Amino acid sequence: MVTRGAVFLPLCHLAGLGRLARNTLLINERFGNMIQIGAVLLDAELQGDPIASYEVCPPDCSLCIDVCPVGALDGETVVQKLCRPLACHGTERGFILKKCNRCRSVCPHALGIGS
């Protein structure tokens, strides 16, 4: 079964992998928002990292919201019906390519906090 990464984002936050930003993406302190999320299902208990406490969005920043060409972001959610057709493109061979990543690239923390 394949599922979209958005389902995992709140779980990734609770596992200590990062914080959710206004562009609804997970931002990791070291790697920023240029990360892809995957999952492995295990029948074992694992110890998570502490929940991230660093701030990911400057208080008055709305760069990701302003740059979105389809207005899919409001600072709390993303309208997937607007975002997905522009962001993801399926090739003839079944690969998914990212066509639009403006909200990722304009973020001051795209490559990590303090980068």
C-alpha cells in the first residue's frame, strides 16, 4: 500500500523529526524542508527523539503563502486539489516529478535552520 507523505507529517513531528511550517511541510533543524518522508511498519516499540522545540517560521513571514501560484496555502493548511496538479506530475513510465516547489525554495529555512 502506498500513501502520501502528508499523512505522516504530524507523526513525524511527534517523533521528533521536525516541526510543521506555514507551508504545511515538515522542517528539520539540520535539513530544512528539502526532505522526503517515508515509513517502515514494524512490530516493535521504538524510542522517539524529543519533540522539536525550535521555531521554524519567523513571526511575520508569509513568503511561502505569497509565492504559491494557485493560492493553495493559508498558513495552516494546504488545499490539495489546488496544489497537487501543479506540484506533482506523473510521467509515462509512472514516475512522479515535482514541477512546483516554490513554497519549499522560498522558505528561509529550506536547507535548515540558520542556513
